[in-house]
Amino acid sequence: MKVNKAVFPAAGLGTRLLPITKSIPKEMLILVDKPLIQYGVEECIESEIQDIIIITGRGKTAIEDYFDRSIEHEILLKEKGKHDLLQSVKDIANMINFSYTRQKEALGLGHAILCAQNLIGDEPFSVVLSDDIIDAKVPVMKQMIDIYKQYRYSVLAVQKVKDEDISKYGIIKGTEIEKGVYKIEDLVEKPEKEEAPSNLAIIGRYILTPRIFDFLKETKPGKGGEIQLTDAIKSLLSVQPVYALEFEGIRYDGGNKLELLEAQVAFGLKNKDLKDGLLEFIKNII
Ligand code: UTP
């Protein structure tokens, strides 16, 4: 069955980016000229996803407003004859089909995904954590769908991380079955470096079979008192194979201040209108 739907959990509290996240959803922070979440949405469109389901929570209405029409702006831009800008404002609302559901309490990523069960139904789906910004020639979701088509079971995006960062991630234990593709044997959520089975960390892109919902329902709060997706995937492993793909691309953690800044520079230098000015600015200040 084709992967048609993508879930965007966006109900987290964004504590690492406080105080801005008191009133602005992390997903709406700007990366060069677009909110973070739009990069994830564009990645899905390029990967032939048809429907996007965004899990929101209190204080997150800016996300829905952004992907909706903005009649006041449209009237104003029409009156002023700013047709290009008018078109770009309209295009955002027509990018793809959006649905929304709320996670009433931030009980963890696993719980957020469970909130989308009725909207997903009995089909494989993808998950995008839009604060994981990935710069890739081939969209990461497309790379993952290609692997899904081959193996027909869940696929997790993984990346090698430095020893000192291992304890921040879900880490896989697996056997490489083809270049960059691992058959997972076990998963550990945020292990100490000494206990980690590898340095392959799970990054915010997943393709999951609907069977995951059976396990999400049963998963008890784990590390940090949250219902962890990693714990449910670990249980899924007892009934189905799960694969991991070491994707091609550079990933920035948008929930981390330094990496968000690095992404601004990297993406700014890729933007043809901004590149020269940004380069000159960097040369001048260093
Ligand atoms: P993170 O842990 O990176 O995000 O969760 P957070 O909780 O918002 O940020 P910090 O760690 O407190 O700074 C990964 C993803 O899961 C979503 C987040 O919105 C983010 O996209 N999430 C997390 C939920 O939707 N609900 C939750 O209860 C927890």
C-alpha cells in the first residue's frame, strides 16, 4: 500500500527554545524566508504524499492560520497590484490537503501520533518532525519511501552522531543489509554512551505501519514521563521487521539554538537572492 499520509506532531512545548515558544510555536520559527514547518511540508509534496495531518495543541493556532487563506492580505495585495506576492500568499493555502487534530496534553511524541489514528486509518503513514531540518538533494521522505517500497515494513531515518550526543537520541542496534539500510534488532531511548548499541540515532522522519497503533495504546510513560514512540517501535519489533535508513543529507536540530543558527547560514547561502549579501556580511564580521 502506498504511503499517502504524513503526520506532523507539533504539540510539543518547545522548552529548549523558551521564552520565544511561550507565544510562537517552534514550527513557525523562520528559517531564512519560510517557517520551519513549510520545509517539511514541501519535502512531503516532493515525495508524493497526498495528505498532511498536523497535531496541534494550545497556542498553536498560528500553524493553521498560516496554511489557510488570508483574505485581508489578498484584498490588500490585489488593490496594490502586487500580483506575485498575492500569488505566493494564495499558493501556501493550496499546497496540499491539510487536516488538524489536537493533542490536549503534551504527553509525548508517541501519544501525539496516537491522536491521529482515526485520521490515518489502516494504512502505512509517515511522520515528520519539522524541527529536524534536513538539507538533502533527494528529499529524505522520498529516500525513505523508496526503501519502504522495497521492504514493505516500517522505516526509520537514522544518522551517526558524536559520542557526547548519544544520550539525546533513540539509538538502534541493527545489521546493515544493504548500503545504508539496517534491519533493526533493538532500540534504546536516550542511552548512556557506554550502554549504547551503536551511534546510529533516530532522526525525525519515520514511515510506520498501522500496527504501531496497537503498541502506542499500550505504551506506558517512559523516559521523561512521556509516551515514547521509540518504546512502541521496540514492541512493534516483536511482531514485524523494522528497518532504518542512514539517509543522505545534512540535518540540523531546529530545537537547538546553535543548530538553528547554523541552518540559517547554510540555507541563506543556498538562496540565490541572499547568497552574495550574506557572504559579504560574514567576511566583514570575521
Ligand atoms: P521535542 O522533544 O523535540 O519537542 O519533540 P518539544 O517537546 O516541543 O521541545 P523541547 O524538547 O521541550 O524543547 C519532538 C516532536 O514531537 C512533538 C514536538 O512538537 C516535536 O515536533 N511533540 C512532542 C508533540 O507533538 N507532543 C508531545 O507531547 C511531545
